[in-house]
Amino acid sequence: MAFLLRKLAHGLLLILGVTLVSFLLMVYFGPDQTYNLLGKNATAAQIQEIHQQLGYDRAFTSRYIDYLHDLFTLQLGASNSNGEKVIDLLWRSLPITLALMLPGFIIGNLLGAGLGMLAAWHRNRRLDRLISGVSATGMSISFLIIVIVLQVLLCTPQGLNLFPARGWQVTDLPSYLYYVTVPTLSLVFITLGYNTRFFRAVFVEELGREHIRTVRAFGASPAQIMGRHVLKNSLPAVLTRVLFSIPLVIVTGSLVLETFFGIPGIGKVSFDATTNGDQPVLQAVVALTAVLFVVMQTLADLAYRLADPRVA
């Protein structure tokens, strides 16, 4: 219980820290929205009125406390572009992002773990060199190149033309598979190299430990060694890696995929807000992303403790 309380307190302090930085960069020192709302010919009285509405004339501490209140109560304001409530916009786009990213995230990690096991078991042999070489090649290719090549090969008349190049008209499982296949392949291709290299390094380190050599000497099969001993003892590192990659995949991966495929998720919302200068949406996305990173770090610490109770 003391460990849990200590980690929760640490997570709360981190959230306060990242929200403070977010507030400073996006709100306090952020762009002045006065002339965006009033135009260039505003009178002094109009400027003073809008400053009062936006809180520009208030003290730093007061504005930051209100910012925290609005963030934790999800009172995120309205979009400057269309007047829609930011919270409604996020709730509508978040399920789309999760549905888009989840298959590729799961498949990429499972394939990476499987290939990492094969490479680790056959360390410094031909299969290991082959897997490591392919992984390094995949890591060197740009995400944009992979997306463009798969679009050309699978989504255009010049290629196989099997899937849509843009859009998200999902009503049932077949339509979902129709729209999600190419983005999923793109995500798997770009993450597989990194995942395989990471898992291989973790498993190779575990295979070199004394108790693994003892298990081998007693005649345990490769499946027993990798499943019961190596994978189990590697869980802390694996859980940490997986949990920490969730925010990166949701934010960075969705930004590229949703922009290229025209899918109305969090990434597309963030891209549109950036190009349109939609400050309320940007502030909400940046702040909530920072909070998500902290939450994932806290969960990773807790998962690490559950996987290895010796952690203090």
C-alpha cells in the first residue's frame, strides 16, 4: 500500500509539473487570440473586454488554477474553427483513433516478441543475423515512405486497388476491416523493427543468466525455457516498454496515419487545429497528452512492481 501511495503521489506531482509547462507554453506565453477574435480594427474598449473574457488581465496563479480546474473537470472550451465543444470533439474522435491504432499496436508487439524470441534463441547464428538485418532495414525506412508505398500498392488503380486510400465509413466488421487494413499494415511495418530489436535485447540478456543455464542443463525444451522462464522474468521490461509506447503510438502514429488516410481521429483533429491555429483544441490535446504520459508512467511503475515484487 505504501508503494502504491508513493507512486500515486509521484504521479500527481508529475501531472502538476507537465500541466504547468503546458500552461506556460500554450496559454500564458501562447499566441494572443485578441485580434483573431476581433479583427485588426478593434477599438480599445473591445480589446479590454476580450482581455477580460480571456483572462489576460488576471494574475498568473489565478489563471493557472482555473486552467487546472478546467482541465480536470474537462471544461475545455469550444473550437475556434466551428464552435463545437472541444470535449465533444475529442470524445467523438478518440474511439476512431483507438479502433485505428489498436490492431497494429497489438500485432506489432506480438510479432516483435515472437521474432525477438527466435533471434535471441539463435543468437549469432544465421536466423538471428537475418532477423536483425531485416529489423535494422525496417528501422531505417521513414514512416511516410511506408505509408505512401502501401497506398500506391494496395489503394490505387496502378496497384491492386483493394482498399480505400482515404476515408472512414465504418458501420460493421467488414467495413471496419476494409478501412483499417492498410493503416494497420503501415503501423506494423514501422514498429516491427524497433519492437524486434528491443525484445531480442531483453531476451538475450535473460538467456545469459545463471538460472537459465541450469534449466537447460536439466533438459528443458526451448518452449519451456522461453515461455516459463525467459518471458516471465522479462515481464517488467516488456510491460514498461509497452505501456510507455501507448501515448507515442496514439499521438505520433495517429497524426501521420489519420492525416494521410483522411481519418477523423485525434491525430487529424490535432493536425487541423495546428494548421488553423485553433488554440482551444491544441491546448486540450497537448495537456491531455502530457497527462496520458504521466498516467502511463505510473501504471508502468505499478506493473513493474506486480511483475517483480522485489522492486522497492
